Amino acid sequence: MSGTSLVSARERAIAVLGGEPDDATLRRYLHGIAGVDAVGLEQRAAGLGTRSIKTSSKKWALDRIIELIDLTTLEGADTPGKVRSLVAKAVNPDPSDASTPRVAAVCVYGDMVPFAVDALGAAHGDPDDGLISVAAVATAFPSGRASLDIKLADTAEAVAAGADEIDMVIDRGAFLAGRYGLVFDQIAAVKAACARPDGTSASLKVILETGELVTYDNVRRASWLSILAGGDFIKTSTGKVAPAATLPVTLLMLEVVRDWHLATGQRIGVKPAGGIRSSKDAIKYLVTVAETVGEDWLQPHLFRFGASSLLNDVLLQRQKIATGHYSGADYVTID
Amino acid sequence: MSFLDYAPAPESRAILSLRDSYGLFIDGEFVDGRGEPFQTISPATEERIAMIANANPADVDAAVAAARRAYDRTWSKMSGRDRGKYLFRIARLVQERARELAVAESLDNGKPIKESRDVDVPLVAAWFFYYAGWADKLDHAGLGANPRSLGVAAQVIPWNFPLLMLAWKIAPALAAGNTVVLKPAETTPLTALIFAEILQQAELPAGVVNIITGAGDTGAALVSHEGVDKVAFTGSTGVGRAIAKQVAGTDKKVTLELGGKAANIVFDDAPIDQAVEGIVNGIFFNQGHVCCAGSRLLVQENIHDEVVERLKLRLSTLRLGDPLDKNTDIGAINSKEQLERIRTLSDIGEAEGAERWTAPCEIPENGFWFAPTIFTGVQTSSRIARDEIFGPVLSVLTFRTPAEAIAKANNTPYGLSAGIWTDKGSRILAVADQLRAGVIWANTFNRFDPASPFGGYKESGYGREGGRHGLGAYLAPAPIGQSSTSHAAISGRASTAAVEADASAPAKRSRTAKPARTLKNATKGSKR
């Protein structure tokens, strides 16, 4: 996977903004974007949530959800053993059904990357080739409260250990204080730290932590800011703050991605993370993606679910379709 | 496969147990009509659903007589609290049978099941719940103490929201103590007849609500009938005008809810994605068969191209087809006649030089369909900017300043509703203040609530439905001298005052009002 190259991202931002990406220019730009009406946004999201996905569409949707999952463990108690167990589940989600697709990636803390890479072995690679990527959270996840040097070291170390994707957090404090230039520079610097010696680069997912930004206007501005600074993906949440991903927030971020595509022709990914636990909910997200940015976005390089318990619910639904009856929690493996 | 070609998700018709033919609902029973029966069809397939009785003038007589009897003997004598109990019961039964009603509505009207399921039927229940609460609180309706009911209400409703319009009419009428003869539209009588079954289930006293079916002549016979005290009509301005002439000079009270050509005004600071949703909801909800539809889009010239481009993208995702499919956004046009009207006016729009754009939709072979259509380059002088099309057709006009927006919005013989889209709160208030329309939505459109009054200016009609105002349309102040009786009742000196006052009331009123008042006062007295 190749992300947007750094030089072009900065030049692109200057072209879009009409000036250097400092606080004043960014403020002028971000505050010039049309506002969001919360009631209308939530109404639209609720409307998309009423789509009825049945039979063949449901079957397709369930498989696709699995292929879009970043199977995640982000606990203080994570151990090499836990990570190996997660990887085994990612490679072979349902031992009772060999036709089950693999997930897109496993998502772990930076220091767990070597164990994940090791456990994946030959299965490590691009999800487009049916392989599994390793995503690492970085930049003092989840709070992001550390110096830039530490954030960059955190990132570089994970990339060096074999991470294909970096999930960084933005500095919400700086954003809320209006220091958009600082947020921009940090994202750009982390993007640079994603580079590998061979000239390729790990893909960068920028976590907005929408639960701390609170207003939809903030979410929209932070989305634009992250894309301008070179993020390949914009991601809702760390999963450590409530509310995490919601359908209205994801719809809003998809609208930004759609507008960016209309304006520049470039495609940015979206990753809702945290709180999506049921197949039914996940299908609502697929519908929202398909009806907002288009069906093309339903591929691992453009859309992901950050989730852990979602996978098992999808597997139960798959089994139900295959056998005609519901099984139970003990017919899927815990991880 | 393409994910967006969602697999069919049809709502089952199995829940419906329809009869082959339906009679008139008079005096609590279904009886045969004396006119030639007609069929009601599904506009999506043109298949017959059922045969429907046709009420001739003799049937209208019978229905009005039944309503009068029920008024005199039962309903006007009943306490508000007991009337409220019946209304609550009806509301709960509507909720219990919600899915059945939604399927029947979509089948007969052609509207998408998601709209009948999520909008129409829940609002019907809400309307009955709301007015049920009012039934024993009429002293607070704004007409002083002891307002009196009017008598028999003749109600004629349209085909666009068959069951919802029934609820708008029947709920306040019954809460206020009137009895009802209602005529649903010729093309959509089905849910009203199922509602009649609900009334039987609720054991509403016979004759309190009578439902007669038929065409325009039945409606005309009903509203001109000498035995009715109140006429409530929702429908076209032409028919409304005829009714106004017919009842002129009589002592019938009238409310008319007629056509509209609402302006949906989008300023350049609007929340653009939500505004696009609001435009879609404003004109393509219910195939545009909405009297308050936002059929004139007034968009600030500096964002015209962007809004139109986004609108086209959004319209391309709308799904037209089987109204019973849960994923359908645009259902069938209700009748061939209406489809012709939409086609004719659209052709005129094109001939007048407006640019026509139609969403790419596959049109089913049978039934009546019209794909969502936008006209750009429409001028205020164009017919499609002036005539009510009552279909999924949007006329886009531009403006430069708020003053111009207001002038263009008001430049119509109608005045039912309007919409304002802007992020600036002060502008919402300033513009709303100057729009001459009964309902003004800010950053939303086509939202309804039973507590909110609804009605028009100018040729959109008069009177208000919904809220306390809607209740007032079915009440009259107590005759002079009686309004103080409720205070007298509290001190236990009520009965004489009431009887004295009643003696001076007009003959027809005293016949009906006297027992009610005596009963009410007696009840109050006994409590003390």
C-alpha cells in the first residue's frame, strides 16, 4: 500500500488553502466550510439506517464486513500470547467454515507489532491480495499528550518493526485551542515518520477522537484538516472515549471524503472505530458508505471497521444463513 | 453483483385481511350504498384491491341523520373524560394495527412503505393521543369556560395522506364533542374503512363517526347537507372555492386546507448537505403529493450551481419502484389523472424554456410513475413556478438578497408553508417574520407534530388544524352568560344559571347544548 507522498501533500494543501498552512490560513479555510445542522445530519443517518438488507445482499454484506475489519486488541494487559491468539482468529475467523474471508488487518499497540508480524508469517501482506496487514496505534495513543519527538519515535519504531498502517491521534487540545497549524504540522511530521528506507510509506490513519471534539462542526473541520495534512484515512475514535463511532459522525466524515474526491479526484479512507458490535449496525455503515461516496469505497484501502466483538456477531449471522438456524456464542471462538 | 442493487425486501401483504367489497359505515354498521359501486386499485400495478360502495344523496341523509342522533343522544352528553377514553382507545388500536394500516395505505395510495410505516401511521396515533388529552380540558382551549361543540361535522379529505388526514379531521372533532360524517377520497378509501373496523373494535358509540365513500358528487352532497354544522375540507383550491360558495350565507363553520406552492429558501451560509436533504424531503417526499411541498426552490445565486450539482447526485441514489419494498424511496403516482397533470405541467415547463433534468430511474411497466425531476432556469413568470404540480417536480429559481428572496417567496396566490435554510439564527427570525405562509420550517422541512397548528394564508385556505387552534375549529364559545357557569358550578350554584342561559339560546343549539351542560354541572356539583 502506498500512501500519499509527503511533498505532494504539502503542496496540495498550499494549493487548496491558497497559502502556508498556518493557524490563520487554516482557520480562514476551515471556518469557511458550510456548517452542519445536527438535527438534519442525524435524521439522514437514521434514514440510511432503515434500509432493509436481505438475502443475497445480506450474504454479500456479511462477507464484506469481515474483509473490512481491523481486528483490534488495545489493552494495557496485552501480551505476546494474546496477540498470537488474535492473529490466529484473523487468519481463520471461523474454523467450521473454510469459505470465511479473512479480516483486513490486526490492530495492536506499537510494541506488539513484532509479535503480530511474527505470528502472521506468510499471511502478512496487503488485504487486496487476501493477506492481513498490521496496524499499530502510535503517537502516545490514546491521549496524544506527549512531545512531538516521542510521537515520532513511537511511529518510526512501529514502522521499523513491520507495521503497514499507523493509527495516530490528533492533538485534540491543540485543535480545540484553535492551533490548527500545530495539528497540521504534527500530522505532516508523523506522515514523514511513516516513511520506510526503501521509499515506500506506511499508510496513515488519523484518529479525530470525535467524542472529544463534541460538535459536528468540529468533526467536519478536523476531517478537512487531517486530509489536508496528508492523512490517508480519517478515523473516528480511539475506542477509549465515549461516544466512539456513531453513524451520523461517520456519515459526516464520508461527506467530507466525497467532497474531497469531487474537488481533487483523490480518494481518502474512513474508519469508524469503537462501539460497532452487531452485524445489523455494521450493515448500516455499509449502506451509508455506498449511498454517500459510492460502492467503490467498500474495499480495505478505503473503508475499515475498528472492532473486536463485531467479528463474532458476523460469524454467527453467516452460520445462520448457511445452516438456516442460529447457533450460539460457543459456536464461534472467543478470539 | 452490485451491493446497491439491494435484494428485494418486500413487506408482506399477509397481514391484511381485506374484504372483496366494502359498504358504507353508517350508525356503527357497514351497509350497502345506493349508488353504483366502484373499484379501488393499486396505483403501482393497476390491480383491483376491492369494490367500494358509492353513497348517493339518500345515503348521505342517512349518515347525517345517524351522526345527529349520536350527537343528541350520546356524544354531546358524554363527559370529556369519557370521550377522551374512547380516543385513547382508538390511538392504541391504531398502534396495535400499525403494520396492517401501513401496508394497506401503501397498497391503495402508492406511497413507499417506509413513509406509511415511519411517518403516516405513527402520526395518526400521535394525533389521537394528543386530542384524547384535550377532551376533558376544553375550558383551556382559548374560548373561555364551557365552550360548546358545534354538532355534526362534514369532513372531506384528499388522497395524498388518506389515514393521516382522517386523523387530523376526526380526532379534534370528537375531542370537542362533535359527531362526524367523513368522506375519504375516491382513489384511497381503504384505510378509512379499516379505521371503521377499528372504531367497531373500540366500541365507539354507533353514529359518532360515519364514513361514506364516493366521488366528488358524494362530497358535494355532504358539505351542502342542511343537517351539518361544520364543514372541514382538505383538497384542491378549486373545490375549496366551490365549498366556500356553497356554505356562504349558512351558519356552518368552515375550515379549508387547500393547495400550496411553497418556497424553500436556501441562503449561501446554509448547512449545505442537510439543505440538500431538506430539498429532497421537501419535494420528493410522498412523490410530491404534499400540499405543503417545497416545490419552489429559491437558492441564492452564488451557490446555485453547487446546490444543483449536489441535488442531482443525491437524486441519483433514490429508488423508485414497488411501494411495498422497504427500500423504496419514490412510490407510484396516485392516479392516472394526476400523472397526466404532472406530465402536462412538466411539458409546459420545458416549452417555456426551463432546463429539465430527470433522475435515472427504471420505470415499471404497469402502474403510474414519474421519476424525480428538476427544472433549472425557471423564472417567476413560468407556469411551473406558479401552478401547483402536486408531483415530484422541483422548480429552481435564484435570488440575490434576503429581500428578493422574501419578495419571490410571497409572490404566489398560495401561502401554506415555506422553508428557510441558513446557519444564521437572526436571519431565520427576520425572514420568517416577513413570509406570508402558515407554516415556516427552519433548517428542516415537512415536519409535523399534533401540537403544532397547520394551515394557510390566501388561496391556501383558512382555519387551522392541529394544536389548540385546531381544537378551536370545532368549538364555539359558550353563549353569553354561560361562560361563568363553571365558576358557579364550583360553588354549587350551577344548575339554575345553566338552565336560564340555555333558555335564551337558539332553538337548535339549546336542543343539543342543554343536556350536556346540565350533566357537566351536575357532575361537578356532586364532586363538591
